[in-house]
Amino acid sequence: MKVTDFVKEAFTGPGGVTRAAGAALLVTTLAAQHPHPAFEGLREKDLFSLIPNWKFFAPNPATHDFHYLYRTLDENRETSAWIELDLIQTRRPIQAIWFSSRRREKAVFDICSSMLKSIAKGEDPTGSPPFRVLAEFIRKQIREASNVTDVRGFQLAIVRAPGHDESEDPEVLYVSTYQPMIPVSVPFLKAA
């Protein structure tokens, strides 16, 4: 059987229209994934969002890592050295299939990204929900640390680093004011 006969047979007869539509959608989907701007026209004409936007990692992949640091203030008003939170686990082969603990890393990354967007707008993130969640996460880490006692408060910092690229220096993006170890309650969150 010739290739032309095979193609002709595939798109004629019962179900030929469905196979032709499926083939057209497959080709369009593959073409729309190309990063060149010429292929964006396909997506612009897609009024009903039928063409999926699949990227291998993400539409806008992260190019830097965030590092989260804190230092504590004790009852004598002495400040500790900066301590980095170690959120990234050493990867194991099973994690290629099941990696539920990655959700915590991703959640902290998303919270940090949200905070940095508000900082870029000139807003103080201290009272924002993302900041409160990150501060409480750090409080929990401090409470669970075995070498920490008599902590009055803490300060947190977010540092951006290029990951494996050592040609670029880390950049401090945000340093908070000292936060009390016992959080101040928010009036609208109190029970009635």
C-alpha cells in the first residue's frame, strides 16, 4: 500500500471527518507550542480556547531560586546569625513518580512570588496574607529547631540566587522588620 493510498483511506469513509479534525487539532497544537511569535497567530484566532498551551516546564519557567533566611532576637536583645531554611530535599529516584513533599516547596515559592509582586508595586507586604503565612511558617520552623530557646522575635529575608549558575551573585530582595514570636492577632480574624 502506498503512503498516498494510506492517507486517502485514513481520511475517507466512516469517521474520516473526525480523524481529519483530530489530525488538524494535533498539528495546530504542536505548531502553537513553538516559541516563535509567528505561531502566536494560531492562538489569537482560537476564540474558544481549544488549542492547549503546553510548555515542558511552565509558560514562564523560574530562572532563579529563592532562599529564605531568618535570624532570631532573644530576651537579652541579642541577634543570632542568619539561618537558611532548607526546604529542598535531596532528590530520590522514587520522586520521579511520587513527590508529594514538593508541594511545600512550591507553596512557599508561590507565597514569596506573591509578596515580591506587591513589593515591586511599592506596597509594604507586612500585613498581607502571603507575608502572614510565610511568617507563621518561619515561626513553626523556629519552634521546631532544637537549638533555639528564649526567642523574642525574628526577622526574615528573601534572597534570589541563580541556582547552578555561579557567575551571578545572590541578591537580597526583601528583609522584614522584626516580627514577634507570638503573633499579634488581627481584629477581623477574631471569633465573634
